[in-house]
Amino acid sequence: MFHPRQGVALGLFIFLFVLVAVLSVASGRWWLPPLASVHGAAIDRLFTVTLLITGVVFALVHGLLAYSVWRFRGDPSRRAAHIREHRALELTWTVVPAIILTALIVSGGQLWLQIHRPPPADAFVVEVWGEQFKWGFRYPGADGQFGRTDPRLITDDNPFGIDLEDPAARDDIFFPAGQGELYLPVNRPVVVYLRAKDVLHSFFVPRLRVKQDLVPGMTTRFVFTATETGDYEIACAELCGLGHYTMRGLLTIATEEEVQRWLAEQLTVADLFF
Amino acid sequence: MAHETAQTHLHEPRSFWTRYIFSQDHKIIAAQYILTSLFMGFVALVLSWLMRLQLGWPEHPIPLLSKLFPGLYQDGVLKPESYLALITMHGTLMVFFFITAILLGGFGNLLIPLQVGARDMAYPFVNMLSYWVFLLSCIVILASFFVTGGAAAAGWTAYPPLSGVQKAVPGSGLGQDLWLIAMAIFIVSSVMGGLNYVTTALNMRTRGMSMGRLPLTVWALLITAILGLLAFPALFAGAVLLLLDRHLGTSFFVPYVVVGGEHIPHEGGNPLLWQHLFWFLGHPEVYIAILPAMGIVSEVISTNARKPIFGYRVMVLSICAIAFLSFIVWGHHMFISGMNPYLGTAFMVTTLLIAVPSAIKTFNWVATLWRGNLRFTTAMLFAIGFVSVFVTGGLTGIFLGNPPVDIQLTDTYFVVAHFHIVMGMGSVFGIFAGLYHWFPKLFGRMLSERLGRWHFWLTFVGVYGIFFPMHYLGFLNVPRRYYGFSGYDFIPPDAQTIQLLISIAALIVGAAQLLFLYNFIHSWIRGPKAPANPWQGTTLEWQAPSPPPHGNWGPELPVVHRWAYDYSVPGAPEDYIPQTVPLEPVPVEDRGGDGVGSGGNGNALDR
């Protein structure tokens, strides 16, 4: 019933598993996509610190487990020790994790609140619309104000249900879902307002460390500052139906001048409807 | 405390129907729960194979599958909508119909009365009803595969509007209705069971069985049953309200939406409300799945280490702390949902705090092994495997519980790795440890330990082969719930290789479960007869014959004189002393009322 060889095998396997796990993660072969945003650097730092801490705990506890099953494998001639509890030890493994977790809570909480600060007044503003299984975009135009929308006004021609009576709507620039590209400036805070027409979606830009759900009936928001120009991919990260896996979008980060020049070339609501 | 009713024996049912089918005997009901939930788990396992085939070999035609599952496949290729039905039903069946049902319905029924020294549950009729209602919910959920549009496809979390609007996804027709109805029926069953478990554990304890002498299995099952009673009704309310949204035009969860160009005129519904209701159950639910497994593991480790469980009092307190905290962490599933970010910080604090009692339990298990005299029975192997997967999967929770890190990792394979290892495999290893340990008690026969060891090794090595590489996919930000990944530049080609290896490992682990199935059936029929106490355990169930007769005990109920963990007591003739053995040589003096004391006894032998 003791099967001591099982103890040897189990100890050995756990030891090997820890070795493979630690080496494969540390090799960095499979890592986060290249970073390109300001808050993303802080996220990556917290991620790495958490990985180091949990990595040490992972190796330590598994090491103890592997050693125990190997060292204390049974034998009918032996008796186990009769130990019921040990206050100092139990206090240690209560207090030490509590301290480490408190440190993580404090740093994580600060970063989280920083990420969700209200956007600065000079931020570049854009709206992203999700619908099965495409992305649409709207810019507020020269006045910096989005026109009012109402889902009841949605038609094929007016896919976001923009209220044409609203003067603020006249200079809005919009791209129906699947028919445009998101152009955003580099090195300037960007506020993305997120809205969904049909079901939940999630605006996920891996390289920018941006992920935020879109919820029909409400507007959500994410603020970020991109640090590199170039093309980025948008993926949908919240199950949205049959074509969820195909809901890919494109985002171009360009210089401020390029973005302004590009915006000036686009048709406004007034150009389209009046 | 229990009433001594000599009549219990006179009521032993004689006909086949009342004895084995419509039985009110907790052991028969436990067996019914175990067999039914194992079947449901097996169905869910097959669903995961179909998913893994698609993920490992994307859109590779396998004509045989078209024949076997004509609704799911077209020309041998899995349809994208079928993939969504598979993830939804795999999750639902595994979490509720397998894990929850077998742990509470199976082990709760088997162990609570036996380990507290009762003749049966407090309400045997309600107990029987609980099983039959559970069976009904199983039939309803399985039936949903065969309706137009197929089974529900909105994920096991059933987020509206996807689950609230018929047009939103093919499975959002009758399949989603049946899903909601099955869940509601399941909850009714679980409430009936839960009332029984709590009442029995509190009121039916035999003489001397103070709370401080309860085995940790009973503590875990008791606390879990309370969790279930408090949490499940939230989802029941949610399911009813969602059905109203779907059919009677109310707007609890679904706002005004335009789906595929069609206006769906709801007014003012909020999809986040469903998420709150769902996770108000959903998070306690993962502890409903893991706490009984923890109880089982504590019991199996202590018995097979031939050593008292380390820090019994702290173990009980940790179970209570985890249960309490589990009610105020649900928002960590919603950090990026659009919920107010300030609320997110509160949920972050509670979520990371729950790691403290979890860490205590882990170290206490390791400390129980320390200086033990370990017997590597199959149950013990699975219990040690549990500690390993609990550590591996628990640690990744520290990433996801920290909202800035969660931004990047949520809804990727990192989450899939995390919850499958900690909650999925944790529970499953606990279940297997429990089945190998108590099968002899329930069925009166021994399982083959040789086959058991094969089963353990293939499963243990295999599940790490499946779920550990999913962390790498998570680091690469590969999103979950994707039918395919072509066209995404940020996903490197390595990801597909990893998916392929995962699929191979999954098929092997799946096959290993057939080994268990064979062992289970073969041993049930032909296994060697089990002695009353095959593992030399101390708790009450080992004092009853294997299997225990109707009413469990002879004419006299057992009397408890000591705590549940008197292993390797110095000076004792054997390395275990059952709870029924009086405290010698000190005259028997029942100090049973001293609560969660130092084992609650005045054992002279260990001083």
C-alpha cells in the first residue's frame, strides 16, 4: 500500500515540471506583443513583477512538495510524527503572503486609477462602434463635439443613428462598420468612446495594452497615449456571435499633422446629408 | 443531536423500485448523483475533444464526425456556430452538471450522514426529490442539442444581449431557452440538496461529535452548501428575468439594440445587471466547486500521510474566510466590462485577499506531508496532484485579480489556463481522490489500484500538457472563444504549433478517462470485496460495513470520543485511533462541546 517508488517518481516529475515551466517562461520566446503605449509600460512592469513573485512561490511550494513526497515516502516499519499545529509557522505563511499581496494591491490599485483618470482637456477624441462583426468609427469634427445619437434613428444610411437636427452633428465624420480605418495621433492622449449597436464587444488592441468592453445602451471609455507610429490590429475580445473570431479591425497611429491632414480630406455629416 | 430511532431499520425498503430507483437512502442517492454526473462529465469531455480537434487541426475535414454529429458538422468540418455551442455546453455541463453535482450531490450525500454518525439525511424525501429534479435538469440541457438552432451558444456565462435576442446568434433560439430553464431546475434541485446538507451536518451529529471534531470534509461540504443556498437564487432570478426579456418584451438586461439591421425595441435594459447577477452566483460557484475538493484532499492526505491534518483550526477558519470573501469578489470578472473602475479597486482588494487563506491551506497540506509516513494510494496521488494544480492555477489568479494586468490578459487563453487548472483540474483531482478513496465504502468493492496509478499519471502529466502551454498563448494575447485565428498578424505561427500540441495532449488525457471508466465499471462488478476500513481511517464511515446497510449503523449509533485525526499517536498500538475509541486510560469524559478546540479532545496519549 505504501508504493514508495510512486513517491520517488512523483517528486522527480514535479521537479522536472517546475524546471520546464520556469525555463520555458523565462526564455521569453512567448511573450506579450511589442509594447507601444505609455500606460502599457506600467502594465508590463507590474506583469513582470507579478510573474517574478509568483514564479518564486511556484518553485518554492512545488519544491517543498516534491521534496516531501520523495523524502517521506512511506515504509511499514516507520511511524509518522504526530504534529497537530505550529503557531509560528502558520503565522508566517499568513503574514508573508498578506504583505506581498498588500504591496501588489497598492501598486495595482494606483496604476488602475491612473489608467482611468479623466482624460485631459486637450486629448484627441474618437468614437468606436462595434456591431456584428465589424468596427465603425466617428470623429467629432472641428467643433470637438459629437452629435447626439439615438438607436431608433439607425438606418442603412445613418448607421449610428446620428440626430441630424443636432448642430453638433454637422461636422462629425463617420465610417460605417467595416468601411474605414481608425487614424489616431502618436504621443497625444487619445480618448476612445466605445459604443455597441447590437451585442457586447470588446475593443482589444494588444500592442497598445488596451481592452475595454462595448455595451449596448451605454458608452464606455479608454484613455491611452500611443508611443509609436504604425499599423495596429484591433481584435474583439468579448464573445459577440458567429463571426466573433473574424472581427478584426485596423488602427493606424500617425503623426498629429498626418492625422489632421487626413481628417480634413474626409466627408462630414453635412457633406453627406445636406 | 441525532435521535436514536430503532425503527429506522424496520423501514428498510424491500422492493427493487423503492430500494434502488426511488430510494430515500442517502447512499443510493449519492450513487445516483455520482453516476449521473459522471455521465454528464463524460458528455462534456467529448465536447472538449470536438473543440480541440478544430483548434489543433483547423477546418480539417473528418467525414466520420459529420456522420456522428450531423447537426454540428458540415462536410466533416465543425461549423463556427457549433464551436460556440460546444464552448457553452462544455462549460455549463462541467461546472454545474458534473463538478457541482458530484461534489455536493455525490460526496455530500455519501459523506455527511456517515461522517457525522447519522442514519440518513434530515429530510430523506426532499433528498430523493433533489436527485430527480437534478435528473430532469440534465435531460432538459441535453435535449437542447437537438432543437432548431442547436444548443445555447452565448458562452456558459450567457451574457445578454447575445443570450437575450433570438437573432443574435443561432443558439439563441430554443437552445438558449432550454439552457435557462435547465439552470433554473438545477438550482431548485441544489436548494433542496443544500437544505438537507446544512440541516444534517448541524442537527444530526451523533453523541460526542462536536463541531470541533467534524472531519474537514464535513466542514467543507457544510460551508459549501451554505454558499450554494445563498448564491444560487441570484442566478435563478436572473434566469427568470432573462426569459421574460426574451419572450414577454421586458427590458431587464436588453436595451434598445439593432441586430443585423433589425430594430429590437427594448427600453432601458442593462446588460451589466446580468453580469452582476451571474457572477454573484458565478464566483461563489467556483468555490462551491473547489471547497469540497479541498475537504476531500485534506482527508485523503491526512489518512495516507498517517499524520493529523496540520492546523485543523486554521483549516476550518480558512474555509470560512474563503467562503465569506467569495461573496464579495464577483466584480473581478467585470474589470473591463464597463463597470465603474472605482468599484474595480474594491473587488481587487477582496480578490487578492482571498489568496491569503488559500495560501494557508496549501502550506498546511504540505506541512501535513512533512515527516509523514506517506502511502501512495491512487487517492493520495490525486490529492497531491490537487495541491500541485491548486498552486499552479491559484498563482495565476494573482495576475487576473490585479485589474491593470487583467486588461491585457482577460479574455485570452491565460484565463482559460487559469480557471481550468485551479477550478477545473482542482475539482477534478479532488473528485478522483474522493472516488478512489470512498468507492469501497459506497460500492463495497475495491477499485484496481494498478489501473488507478495509470489513470493518475496519464491525467496528471497530461493536464499540464494541455493547460500549461495555454499560458504561453495567453502571453501572446491569443483571444479565447475564437473558432479560428487566421488573418491576425499579432498571433505568431508558434501559436498554432502550441494549439496542436495541446490538442494531442487533450486527446490522450481524454482517453485516460476511459481507463477510469473501465476500472469503475469492472470493479463495481468484479472488484475484490472491500473491508470496512481499507485505508485504516479514523472517521466514522470506516466503522460501518462496506457498503453500510440501510440506516448505516447497527442498533446503536456510534459515539464519538476524539477528533478526526488521531494518526500516529505516540504510544498507541496502531498508527490510527478511530473516533469511536474512548480516551484511555483516562476515564471517558465527554468534552464534546468545546467547539473548534485543539481537536476538541483531552487525549492523554498525545501529551
